[in-house]
Amino acid sequence: MQTGSLVCVGTGMTLGSHISPLSRSYIEQADVVFVLVADGITEKWIEQMNADVRSLQPYYLEGKSRMITYREMVAAILAEVKAGKKVVGAFYGHPGVFAWVPHNAIKQARELGFKAHMEPGISAEDCLIADLGIDPGSSGCQHFETSQFMFYKRTIDTAALLVLWQVGVAGDRSLAKFTTDSEYRKILVKLLAQYYPLHHEVILYEAATLPIQPTRIEYLPISALPDATMDLKTTLVIPPSTKAELNDELIAELEQLVKSREAVES
Amino acid sequence: MSKVISFMEKLGASSELKQLTESEVLELLKSECDLEASLFHSDVAHMLGARSNMVCGLVAAEEHDPEVEAEAAA
């Protein structure tokens, strides 16, 4: 095994509230920390934990494909691992949820023979569940990156929750925009209208990144989405619009199984 | 400035402080950090010299590079 190593940790969503003791310890003990968080003040907070904290923010550029940005971020992280350093990637929320960079940095580091692993964090999804008081177990839950949901033909279950991430850049195939406008969202609404009535109430959600910030929970009908304010932090939550139908055929089969076993036992 | 960050961290980690009103938090900020400050995010960020325009996407809908593909096609 080579001497360099990589740990990708989650800082959670809210400064001071969510970081785990273990993640903090990794940050404090690292030779180099690469940080990508959703707030400049949170970035300053991480900077206080280690003498060598490097922001990944400068890699973003409007008009440049985010896929190129992500590959550059992975390359920057791996360069320090290859130099034999103890490297930590500190990412907001959970480093493995809707996060290409940490997954790929770990994968590539392992392929090169370095030790690499992930430490979980409190994700936007975790905050959303708590703040909105929803239980994904009660109806089932579907998660998609919004543009991916638009680009590919998917089967949507309207009896389950639907959560669409990165709705603020809905439909951007160039990956070069930081927000898309109402014309893109009208196409998203057209797609959603295939499954839901336009008056169906949905929620725009943004977790608080600072303890002095409020959480954004905005209820609106699907038809109002094109004119709503959104950015990369915004998540669209669509509650179920129908009730799940019982699978009578399968239930009958299960009952038959129980009866046949009871017959054997008696 | 590290006092303000420490204050934010304490605020985020305390169930007791979470119950305070905005004006009570402001009073505490003034007394602990010896600062006349507002709780507006932009004011705190400016005071700390923090970045104001943060991007936070970490995943793409597709793994292809549109720019690279466009160059290859040209």
C-alpha cells in the first residue's frame, strides 16, 4: 500500500450542528484538506480546523462544463494523495449523496493502490425529512437529479414521494449554467403534468447552512414552478398524488402459501 | 474574526442557544465577540472575508463532457 491516503468526509448541512466528531478529527489531522461547502462562512469555519485548507470553489466557472470542473477537482485531490500526503476532502452534507467528485476520487485513489474511504455526513435529504416531517418509508420515495429525470424516460410512481435534486439547473445539457430560466422549467412542468395535476402542491426546500439562517420551505402548485426562485441548493419535493393500489394477485398468492404451509403442519 | 466563527459554531451546536430570539442572539454576539454586527448573512460574510458566490453542485445528469464532444466534432 502506498503512503498517501484519502478520506472524504461530510460536514453536514448546518455549520456547527451536523459534523461528526470523527469527520472533524480527520480534518484536523490531515496534511491537506480540500473543501467544498455551500456557504463562504462554512468554508472559513473549516479553514480554522487545519493549516492547509484549499477551496475547490475556484474550479467552478459559469460557461464551463461542470463535468470538466469535477474531473479537475478529482485530479487536484489525487495529486496530493500521490505526493504521499494524508488528504481529506470535506464536502457539505453527505459526501456520497448526489456527489460524483468524492466517489470518483476514492475510486481512483484505490485503483492506484492508496487507502481511501468515506465518512458519512448529515445530508440535505436528512434535513428535508426532519424539517418537512415526511417519512420516506410511509409511501416509498423516488430520488432523481432533475436534469437526469428530464433526459431519460423514467417510470414514476405517483403514490410515492418524488424528490428532484438540483432543480435550479433543470434541463441544462451543457452543464455550464449555474441556473436555468423559466423556459427550461416550463419543459419540466410539461413532463410533470404527464403524471400530476398542475394544481398539485409541491415544496421547494433549502436546508439552513448557517445557524442564523432560516430553512426555506415554500409550498406552491406545480404550475408556479417556472417563475419560482431556485438555484443549485434548491430541492423540489413532490408529495404523492394518488394512493397505492393493493396487489390483489400477489396477496392471494401469499395467502395461498400460508394456507399450504398450515395444511402441511396440521 | 475567529471569535465570530466560534460563535457560529457554538450557536449551531447548542440546543439552549437554538431557543434564543434573533435579538437575543445579536446581544450574545455583541457581548461574546465585542462586535457591533448584524445577523444578515451578507454582513457576516463580508466581515469574515468569506466568499459570497458559492456553487455547490457535485453531480451531473450525464457523465459526458459537452465541450470536449463539441471540440471533437469540429
